Amino acid sequence: MAGPRHPVSVSGAALVQTDRLQTFAFSVCWSDDSDTFARRSWEEFRRLHKTLKESFPVEAGLLRRSDRILPKLTDASLLVHWGRTGRGLARLQLLETYSRALLAAGERVTHSPVLTGFFAPQPMDLEPVLPAGSLVILPAPQEPLPGPTGSPAIRSQEAQSLHCLQPFSTQDTWGQPFHAQAQEALDVLLRHPSGWWLVANEDQQTAWFPAPYLEEVALGQGRDGEWSLGSSGYQFCASHAYESSQADELSVTAGARVCVLETSDCGWWLCRFRGRTGLLPAAMLQPDGLGTLLSGPWLHLRVDGGEDREGEAQRSPKFPQATTLPPTVPARPSRSAIQSRCCTITHKALGQDPGCHGPP
């Protein structure tokens, strides 16, 4: 019988900062194949490090230095480029390295309540939206391109291509008409917490575009040789754990990310989780604000936990009048709101002056 679940891999996802607080978002893969996001502050990591040293004095090398297997928690230099934001991104990288070293420190540490409890979803991680005024900065997922040292990491977003779900029209950054057709590929240059993302089409026309109208493309091809979409539904988060009581239901852990395929007013939604399709109570599902914002091919997260399996949960759900969840256009932020939250890294990455215009 399998023991309690424990984290098996941790990946730094983003720096989330407000005027007063910086937190570091990580995607966490667990031993039960579920995926969650964890958002922690630097002080929380310091407290974790102190608790681990107290709980595991041998592994910390307190009794004999040669026995040490717990990693050191190294802070970023105060002289790093780009000021507070640059130091935050440097800390994110150091914390990712530290977390991965912890997971390599042996089962006594990795299976301990101290470590599993630290990465387990907390109330802050399950909030459907980020705090008002949050600025989300994504690190470079790949080795940086040749260029000057300290170049903005946000440039790496130019390589990500998403498909438009349905036709949508707006204005580009110069006030000209911007039309996107269904299944048209758009490159995401910048993801903003408001739900409006900066995109570019094949003509290099840039515009702020509603994120719910965009969907990821799978990295492989379908059975007929055509490119297939990686997910056919919308991403939600389980606010608490649920154990199935019927064959057509799913079991999920708190914080699990599920793909909602169909909704219904009877209180049960058709979802996909870890390769299985089944029903979950709608009351326990909420929009995965942070997960939707951070989802990308550089993360090890899987919305459905794996590939669909033939013959598994193929029958129709029991509830009537199920409808496919339509895209919702988020409220467009004002130009002044965007300008007030733009940081120097964003301006330099997009090659614009500090007076750049956000969504009109």
C-alpha cells in the first residue's frame, strides 16, 4: 500500500510581487501524479530551512560535518541587475535549485511532514485570483539567447505559440484593427494578470488579447497526422480533496488542477484529471487564476495528468443539458493602470519607452 504522497519535483514558475511583498510561485509534481502550484515568500523558505536543520541535525551536519546532505540556502546579491525585480528573479532561481536539492536529500527528508507540508497547497495557493496590483514576472524557460548580460528574461515568451479558440476582433497597439480567426496561431509576448495578454500574429502585428480565447497546442501530433490541441477544456482548481463514491466520479486532492470539459446547472461537471474523465462537484471547483496565467510548455504540469486512454470513461455523463464552457472576455484594464504597473524589465524587453501604451 502506497504511503502518503510527497513532492517529487519542483520547478520555479514566476516571481509575483506587489508594492510590499515578493512571493515565488512554483509548480509541484507529487508522487500521486497530481500537480499543484505553491506560492511562498523568502521568509517562509528561511523558516523552512531552520526547521529542517532542527528536525534533521544529522542530515544538516550539526553532529558531523561530513554527514551533511541538506543544502545551504543561499541569498542573491544586493548588487544584481534590475534592482528589486532582478534580485527577485535571482532568488527564484536559487530557491528552485535549493528545492530540488532538498528532494535529492533522501526519503527521510522528502517524505517528512515538514517538507510535504511546506509544498502542500495553502489557502493563498487556492485563491482564484492574485492580490490586486500584483505584477507577475516569468523567468526564462531556456538558456538565454546571445546578448548583453542581464537582458530581460521576459524575451523568452516570444517563442510560445497558442491557438485562438474562436474569432475575435480588437485593436492593435497602434490603434489599427486586429482580427484573429479560429485556430489561428498567435505568439504570446507578455502575460498580464488582468487576463489581457500581449500577442503577435504572423504579420508581426501586436495587440492585447483576451487570454480565455487562447489555447495551448500539444507538442505532438494526432493519430491522423494533424496537430491536435493539448486540452479541450478550461483549467480549474480543486478547493479541497474529494473521494469518489461512484464509478463515474473522480477522486482529486486539494489544489489539484483539473480540466473542465462540460458544465451543468445540476451541480456536477464533467472533468479530466490524470488521464481519466469523470464527474466532480461544481461547488469545489474554482478558476485556477495563477495556473492559467503561468501555464506553458516550460512547466512540467499536465492539466489532465496524461494521455486519454481508449475505452476509459467513454460514456456520457448522467446530467442533462450539459454545455461547453464558452470563453469569457475579462474586464479590460485602463491604460493608466497598465502604465502604473509596467516595470523597467517589461519596457526594455518589448523595446518600448516608459510611456508605452497598455490595453486601450
